[in-house]
Amino acid sequence: MLATADGAEPTAKPKVTDRAPILIENVRPWDAETPDGATVNVLIRDEVIQQVSIDLIDQPGEAIDVDGEGRFIVGRLVVGEPADVIVIDEDP
């Protein structure tokens, strides 16, 4: 059993599992035909793309929040399809 310096038991923190939703914000989809595409936000839940939007997406409370800082996201961004993406620093 764990205890704090004053002897009290620590409060339990919510656990993030490998199935926690992932919110990737501020990324640019890579497309060779339109290199200056809009910045988007992507919500992935249960390994499936749930939402892609140029608008802010409400972050589920248990989500892992990733700020893409304008980086590129490579992969198919199709809602309802399995998430198979990677975020990279430079234009491929």
C-alpha cells in the first residue's frame, strides 16, 4: 500500500489505457497535389478515425491530447476507417 508523507493514502488517478481516444490537433494532411492544405484536428477512438475537422473538436475527458504543432499527418483520413497514420516534422 502506498501512502503520502503525511500518512494519508494517495488519491487514485484515472488510468489511460491503450484504448483511450486520441485527439491529434493542428496537423496538415499531406497531399502531393495540394501541399498548402488546411490544418485539421483528428479524433481516433478504438483505433478508428471518428472525426476529422478544420474546427476544434471537443476533447473527450479521457483522451490523449497531441498537439501536432503544424506538422504533417500522413495516411488516409477517412471517418469510420481504421487509423493508420503518422505525424512527421517535414513535408515528405
